[in-house]
Amino acid sequence: MIMKIAQIAPLYEAVPPKLYGGTERVVAHLCDALVDLGHEVTLFSSAEAETKAVLVPVRDQAIRLDPAPLKSDLAAHLFMLAEVRRRAAEFDVLHFHVDMIHFPMFESLAGRTLTTLHGRLDLKDLAGVYARWPQYPLISISDDQRRYLPDANWAATVHHGMPAELYRFSPKGEGYLAFLGRISPEKRPDRAIAIAKRLGRRLKIAAKVDAADRRYFHDEIEPLLNDPLIEFVGEIGDEAKSDFLGGADALLFPIDWPEPFGLVMIEAMGCGTPVVAWRCGSTREVIEPGLTGFLVESDAEADRAVEQAVRLDRAAIRRRFEHRFSASSMGRRYVDCYRRLSAMQEAAPRIANDLADAQEPSRIKSA
Amino acid sequence: MIMKIAQIAPLYEAVPPKLYGGTERVVAHLCDALVDLGHEVTLFSSAEAETKAVLVPVRDQAIRLDPAPLKSDLAAHLFMLAEVRRRAAEFDVLHFHVDMIHFPMFESLAGRTLTTLHGRLDLKDLAGVYARWPQYPLISISDDQRRYLPDANWAATVHHGMPAELYRFSPKGEGYLAFLGRISPEKRPDRAIAIAKRLGRRLKIAAKVDAADRRYFHDEIEPLLNDPLIEFVGEIGDEAKSDFLGGADALLFPIDWPEPFGLVMIEAMGCGTPVVAWRCGSTREVIEPGLTGFLVESDAEADRAVEQAVRLDRAAIRRRFEHRFSASSMGRRYVDCYRRLSAMQEAAPRIANDLADAQEPSRIKSA
């Protein structure tokens, strides 16, 4: 059965982003995957989106790189949501990727919505909001992400996927370890550098440095770069990723924060490159130890794991990527969610509405 | 008739703010003034508020100075609004000071709400939102503020007021000009310095320097401070304002942006100090030329205006402040607005609702 699906993207970055940006990248590939699966997909986003879906441009360009000096991200998103609501009757499912900002506007339609939470959930003010609007079915991008909001209305975990054709399989590494991402304390580039130096292996670091992290980069990381083993190559775009990741003997992912997913792990796997990750956040769910990489909890374990990882079967890693983390695999999993949602709505629309009302005993009704 | 009034404050600063912060300061004094006028006032805000109103604390402390590293201002405000909505039936009027974030949540109650817009309105994304939610009656804090949204649903302009007892009348200046505010390009502290130097008069600058403006301060302003006429005293709190402003022969307000109100002008008047302001934003509505100060458009005009301003009748300036810009004067003007709102609701609740519906032809209804 063909479904009519609305995808509602954040307006901060282009879909997909010109440079950095995880959420809009995932939404872009989800749209294309759903179209490839035969569904009718409508994307609400900023106007420069590149998509196989029908595009509803609600802002002339994405907010972050818009040179206009005075802009309001709240207003931009409310405007988009008003447009989504105006057209809501056209869709079987409304799939939101904008955190909780739509909660006040779609209460009567909550049973036809899915909301994927893309960010970390250990923020001070979140629990109250998810408790106040319990009627929205939520998708986590890893099971671990749920840890800080265990009582929220979780419907499923759907891991991210990336298009298989975006990553070129590389049967053999070229003799270096790789670190790819942002330079920031919680990403622990210092750990990656220390591993390389202890093992006497080369390390290439491709990373952007945000304004907020410039001091950390200057004070903590730059002094460590003065070593023939370590090469800092700066920020790289999508087109350079296959070369950078595919050339690596292993990707180091030594994070020290509850990263809810970590796209770079599956991007490495897409090239056949094994991943050595700290056991933290989502890494347990993404990496299959001994098959696609290793999970470690100490420097000593990391050193041993790297020496084992570089000998893993790279073709097998790519196959696991295609099976578990391709965009079409993600698309199929979301279609399952949409179908369950529709089935629940058709089976018991009355019950669903009654339940929603019961959860909000003091809700104000129209006069 | 005693009215039951809910005041909904932003959660960024304490009510009133510990340091800088205009909106929360106005809300604090409005609450107290309404209580003094005999009304039942309930304040929704962060917990450290100091108020004569009944306080509903919706966050343990204001967001900006909360040391918690991970917080969500959107979630904090949505949580507050859910609490306001739960209790909305208790109030005759809901008075919002949170820009447009409440629009999606109070559509069926819009006729019982007032929304004071405290910020500049020349932002790229605003017009679309005010067009989408035309049913909310809006209060401007100056007529000039409306210029960028002329077609919005303006109900009235209510100028800000400050408590008369907060400012000590000073019958005579002490021989210096004053500049009070933020150091930033659009506040034009450079103009104030140039005036003082041309006239050979002393200038005291009391101003905070935000992180965003540190380079401007260092590059453009600091080199100008090396002059015996110019004294930079840093940021000052409420307790020092009467001395600082009351001691001035005149306040310089040489702004170069459409400031929607400009509290410091009325704070100076509260001390009996005349104001020389550039004709820009709200200044035309606040200053009565020849009585409380002068409006200028060039350096030459400013020089002449300062020499005239220092000879104005300071007691008359204080009287104009008490009459036009005291907190109780602001309170009375808002009560007028609340009464008109209630009268309209009682006269024609059906019509009002029909109108609201007609303005939103495609609004989604509950099943």
C-alpha cells in the first residue's frame, strides 16, 4: 500500500546540508529512500533542498548560512508548522524531525504523527515537556538515547542509515588510523592521538573546529599535533569522505559523551573500514565486536583492539553496513512504523482520541 | 471591578533581573503596579521572582544565569505555557510577554489574551507568523515599533513605566554628561564621546560589554577613552543608577537603530535629568523637545541641544516622568486594555469566535 508521508525537517541546514549537519542529512536520505520504496513523500524544508520528494519550501534558504543579520529560528519553524497543519489532511503520516516544537500544534492529530528525536536528551528542561505531551509517539535513534527519558512515549528505535552508493568500498587501508568529526572535549581527539603515538601508527584527523571549541583546540590539541605520525587535514565534505575513511585501516571513535547515534561509524563501515569505539552512548548498538570493530573502555583495551581491528574482513564490514545501516534499510524500518500507526488509527480512532483526552484532564476546550 | 490577571514572563532573567534585562524588569513592575491598583495578579515566571503578585514558579531559576551546562529554553517555555493553559480558566486576561511562542497553544482563547511585543520587529521570519495568527491582540511599546509589521493585529501602544520611588530626584547635575547601556555599534557610544570632546564636557560611560561586542569595544571604543574628559565606569546595577543618572547634566542617547523603547531615557527623567537623543526608533514618543530633552539628527544639532538641555527645568522633567512613565501610569493603561478586551468578549463571544475561525479557513479541527 502506497502511503502519503510528510517529512518535516529542521530549517537550520540545507537538506542535505552543504557542510556539517546530521539531522538534515538523515532526513534527506530518508525522503529519497521512501520515494524509492514507492511512497508519496512531501518534504517541508528550506528551499535549497535536493530531494526526490515533493518539496514544500517554507523558507528561502536554511537559517545557519543565511547572511541576513536579523532572523528568528522560532518564527521560521512556527511558520513551517502552520503550513504543515494547514495541509495535514493530505497525509497518512506526519513525520517530525524538529524536537518538540510541534507538540502544541498537532494535539488533535498526534496519533498520525511520528517524532524522531535526533539530539541528546540529558538536558535540564526536557522531561517536563515530554510528560506534558505524552500522546506523541517518539522514535529514538538508539536505545541508549532513551536512558534520560525512560518514561516517554517511545514507539521504536530506528537506527540511521546512509545511501550505500555514497560510500565506495575500499578493500584495503593505506596505513593510517582516522578521526573524523568535530574537535571538542567530549569527542576526545586527544585519546585518538595518544593511541596512535603509543602504537607508532599514523593518524589523520579530519575535523571542523567550531568557534566555541577554538580555545580547546589551541590549548589542548594543537600542542599534540607536532609529531610526524599525526596529520591534521581540517574539515572535509561528503565528496572526500570515501577517500578519507576508505583509506583508513581503522576509524577511532573514542567519545566521552552519550552520543545518541554517531553517523561517522556507519560511514566508515560503508567503506569497509572497522571502528574502534569507546563503550559509550550508542556505540554498543552500532558496532558488532569482532565483526565490524571493537568496543573498549580503557587505553590498554583500545591499543589491543586497534591491532585486531586492522585485520578484520573489510568486505564483511561493508556487507553489515548494507544490511543494517543503508538508507533503504532505514526507510523500510520507518515504513513499518508508519503502517503500525495507521493500523492503530484505523482500528480504534475513538479509543485513541479518548486516551489522548484522558491523559490531559485539564485541557482547555474551545468555547 | 477587580480583574484576575495572569502575567506570563520570559524565563531568561529573574523578575526583576539581577543585572541587565529589560522585559523581565517591566513585567516585575507591571505586576506590582496592578496589585497596587487592587487587581488579583498571578505571575508565571522562574522561581526567584520578587513580586507582590501570586507567584507560579515554573522553573527553579532563570535560564541565563543557571549554571546547568545543558538546558533548553524552548522546552522551559513550552512547559510554562502548558501550565498557563491548564489554569487558563482562572483568569479574565492572559497577558503574554514571550513574543509569539504561545500562539499555537491559545488559539481558542486568543480573545482573552494580550501580547506585548518587547523586541525589535525587523527580523526576517516574523511577518509570516503574525500573518498566520492574526487573532492575537498585540501591544506595541512604541508606535514606531509597529513600522515593520504595520498589518499586525495592533490593539494599543503602551509605553513602559518604572516605579517613581526607584529614582531619586536630583535638583542639580554635577557637571558631566552620561551614557548608560550596552557598548555596541548601534548604541553609538562613539557619538557620545565625540560630543563630549567637541564641547569640552566630561562624559561618564556606564555600560556592559557583551562577549559579542568585545572586539568592537577593543578596536573602536577603547582608543577613544584615553582622554581626561572621558571616564568608563563599567556595568552598574539598579542601586547605583539614581546617583549616576541624577548626577548627570544630561543623558546622551545617540542610538543608530530602531530601539523599540529605550528604558534608560525614562530612568534619566525619573532623576530629573534631560535627554538628548537621536531621532530614531521610539525617541520621538518618549522625549518632549524643550521640556524633557531634545531630538537631533546630526552632530551639530547634538552639540547645540546639549548646551540647551543642561538648562532645562529638572523638576518639570521629573513631573513629566511621573505623569507619563511611572509604573502606575503603565498599569492603568494596561487595565484599560484588559477592560476593553473583557467588554468585547462579553458583548460578542460568538462573533469573536466566528471571526477567529474565519481568519483561519483551513485550520484542522479535532476529529
